[in-house]
Amino acid sequence: MKTDALIAALAADTAPVAPGAAARRLGLAAGAGAALALILILAWLKPRSDLVAALATPAFWMKASYTLALSLAGGLLTARLARPGGRTGPGRWVLAGAVAVVAVLGAISLALAAPDQRAAAWLGHSWTLCPWRILVAAAPVFVALVLALRRLAPTRLALAGAAAGLLAGAIGATVYGLACNETSATFLAFWYTLGIAGCAAIGAVLGRWLLRW
């Protein structure tokens, strides 16, 4: 068979992909992973005892807004990088903006704290646990995203893995926030960011192998 005839035969068996199919697939994976992360955190750590009261406080929503903004950034990045030759697009600006805002809030909070309270504002009472718990909560989300990405066509594997890790870490941090009673903006800016960044770094390393075609 001639090359042109072969190409024509192969093309005849293809069907157009529905618009947004990749985003829907990733969204379903992220949702399934988030549900598993929620079950894991609630069974392991239990929700914070003052959760109902905390829902009425600015500190709770500051933390949730930050992790949700990072989830949005991770989702935008992952959806773009799931395509061949995908670029980062607006997701990087959402990421940079969210981190910058929380870094400023954390710095202001630390500066306004009394000198003898600054260590407590930075370290809280769970700084040795927070990043690791975020990593654990992110694990089921990352696995679900990798399975979805393997059915798509990323070519920038490390970057796609980092984006999936960012999304998984941000979702894991959002879920972990239901069990975490830390309220300091400084704690959020440092330890939550560290946990989510760790997820992105692990995703970048694993993406080279897990997302290989």
C-alpha cells in the first residue's frame, strides 16, 4: 500500500474529539481523587472539632481561598499541558498571583505579631506534620490525574507531572484544611505552600516516567 493510501485509510477510521473532552476527563479524575482524599482525611484525622464555628471566620476562608486558587492554577496548567506541545498559559499567572498575595499577607501578619509571638505565628503547632499530611492527602488525586493524563497526549512530561502534582497538592491541602486548625497567614504562606510545592516537585520527577507514551 502506498503511503498516501495508508494515511487516508488511517484517517478514515478517526472521529473528531468532542470539544473540552480532555478537560472533562481531567475534571472527573480530580473529582474522584478529591472524594478519596476527603474520605482518607476524615477517617484518619477527623474534621476539626470547631469546624462549624470556623466556617464563620475570615481565617478559614483565607486558607480555603488560597488552596482553591492554587487548584484553579493547577487545573488550568494540567489541561493545557495534557496536549502535545502544550504551553502553560494563564495558569502560571493565577499561580504567581495567589502565592504573591498570600506571601504578602503572611509577611504582614508576621510583622504585626508581637516579637514573642512570631515563632508561634510561623510554626503554629503542626509545622512538622502539615506538609507531610498534604502529601498524603494529595496522593489519591495525583494517581487519578496520572491515569487520566496517560489517556491524553502530554509531551512536556516533567512539566505536565508538576502541574498534576500542583493540582493534587492544592486539592489535598483544601481537604486537609477541614482537619487543620492553624489560623495564621504566616503558617499558611510557608507550610501549606511548602507541602503543595513538594507535591509539584514529586510530580515533575515522576511525570518523566509515569506519563511516558
